[in-house]
Amino acid sequence: MPLINVRTSLKSVENAEALLKELSAALAQQTGKPEAYVMTLLESGVPMTFAGSSDPCAYVEIKSIGALKPPAMTEAFCELITARTGIPSNRIYVAFEDVKASSWGWNGRTFG
């Protein structure tokens, strides 16, 4: 049920699959939820600006049924994304959404 969606203005991300796997493992660890339920998305080449500039930037959405720790997660995911893409952490926004179990569907049903 945890989801991380990374959108970036970079035309492409080197070793995208490796980054997705790192994000998956990190999100499972950060939430304490099984990685079997974690979904990762990476969208590159998204037209974006940050602070009026088209320099590389990223927008990260993290959703989960509980278990969100915004301060720690912001630091961890900014560090990971910066290390793998070169996007400075001051050009990354991270948004969190705690979703009700009854509003998250999977396998033909909801979690609550």
C-alpha cells in the first residue's frame, strides 16, 4: 500500500530500474510495511519549473495507510534522489498523504 511517485524534469534518469528498486526498499524500511505491497513510479521528462527556473527538479509523492514520518522520510528520500540523479535537495518537494484504508483498493477490494 505504500506508494512513492517521483516526477522529474530530467529527460531521463540513468539506471532508472535500480533507482526504483532502491526507492521500494527504502519505503518499505521507512514505513515498516512489507515491500510486497510497495509501488514505485518514476516519470522523467516532465515539464517543470521550481523557483522560476527550469533547472533540474523533482516532485515526490509518498502515500500510505499510516506509518508516514515526514521529517525522516523527507531527509532520506531527498538524499537518495540527490545521490542517484544529481538534483539538489533544495530543488525537491516531497508531499505526504495518509490514506484511509477504506480509500485504498487492491486485488478487487479495499484494505479497510
